[in-house]
Amino acid sequence: MIVLKVGGDIFKRGLGEALANDVRRILEYEKLVIVHGGGDEVTEISEKLGKKQVFVTSPEGIRSRYTDEETAEIYTMVMAGRINKAIVRWLISNGVKAVGLSGIDGSLLVASRKKKLIIVDERGRKHIIDGGYTGKVCRVNVDILQTLIEKSYVPVISPVAIGEENEYLNVDSDRAAAQVAGALKADKIVFLTDVPGIEMGDNYLRRLTLNEAREILPKIGHGMDMKVIASIEALEAGVKEAVIACGLIDNPVINALNGSNGTVITAE
């Protein structure tokens, strides 16, 4: 079992034939679940609708979207509608049996809502604000996924979760993918992005252990930090290997799986 996280940058630049070919080849010998992102698309459409997007920074330096109720509705519309269906249509047009799901469907992704957030302003001062409609996935309903997988469908999941009070919740797509991979007991998770892996100094790292990933996490910049956090969480949940790889090359997933594309993080 492989979980493939397709980043918003890959969607934005166009889902090409090389990636479709990879997906078809993998399905010849392996089961596959896809989770997608698309935060930039959410921002763009929100701004067109006149809803200015606000981003906040945690004391750990992690930047995220502040999601009020209106933003949660737009986020759901774009993620579960526009982006999810575009990816499903692309897969079907390339001969892949795909079914699009949001985390809302069948309570696929249940998340705990963050009641309060601690943020840091531009002067470095800490503030406590209302948590809005942001959550952290706490349960994955794998029965739905296993039913589809057994019938040779590829589930395509948008990272919108349902809260414990049945509200829409914005959840981080990388960490949602990690939770899905852990719940399915996947062998590997691949994060496709627009860069060749984790960059340290002037070099891209080829291999890391779980402990090494934990050690370098504070030194990693915005964007990549969430992928490393998600990789750590996936490995802690029992996934054997996480790969952060470039999705803009030929055979991106096959090369990620064989270790020639991206940064491979292993449990040991």
C-alpha cells in the first residue's frame, strides 16, 4: 500500500502525462490512495470572492491559514469541489478508476477542533486567539477506503475534516496524508512537491533516519517543515518509509519509490 500526497504546486502547474503513467504502473503491482493539497488555489479563489485570507505563525515558526467560518466554507468548496474533481477527472481520462472523497464523506477524517491558538506577531509577542475552524485529524475511517481499494478504485481525498460537532474543519493536507497512511498501515508515503527534497545549505539530502529528521526539523523553512512533521508522524504511526520528492520530473513516483528522487526518511 502506498499513499501519495499530491501538493498544490503540482496541481497548479498541471497534472501531466508523466505522473499519470507512474500511477498506472504502480497500480499494476500495488494499491494506492491519493491525498491532495491546494492551499494556494484556496487563497486565490477566496481573494476573488472578496474574502481576505489571514495567515498566522505559531511560536515554533509554523505558518498556517487562520480559518473562520466563512473561510472554512470556501476552503471546503475549493478543496472538495474544484480541486478534488479536477484530479479525479484527470485520473479517469488516463484510464485510472478513481473516486473523489472529502474527509466529510462517511466521516472519513474526524478532527478535533483547536479551541485556542497561540500566535506570534511581527514583533515576536505571543497572543492567544480563538481557534476558529482548524483541526487536527484524530480518526480515519479506513472501512470506506478499504471497500474502494478492494474494488480496484483509487480513493482521492481532499483534506477537509468533520469536527466532533459536525462542523467543517480545515486540516493540514500533509499531516492528513500521514494519518491516512498510518491508519491504512501503508508501506510508504510519498509527498510530491516542486523541489527535489529537503535542502540543507546548498545540498538536497538524500536519506535520513527518523531521529535525524527530528533533529533537523527546527532548521527547516516554511512549507517544508510541515512535510517533515508529517513524515515523522507517518513513521511513528508504523509507515516504513516517507519520501519528499519532486513531482515535476519524468516518472516522479517510481523514482521516489526507488530512492532516486527526493529525500527518503526511514524509521531506522
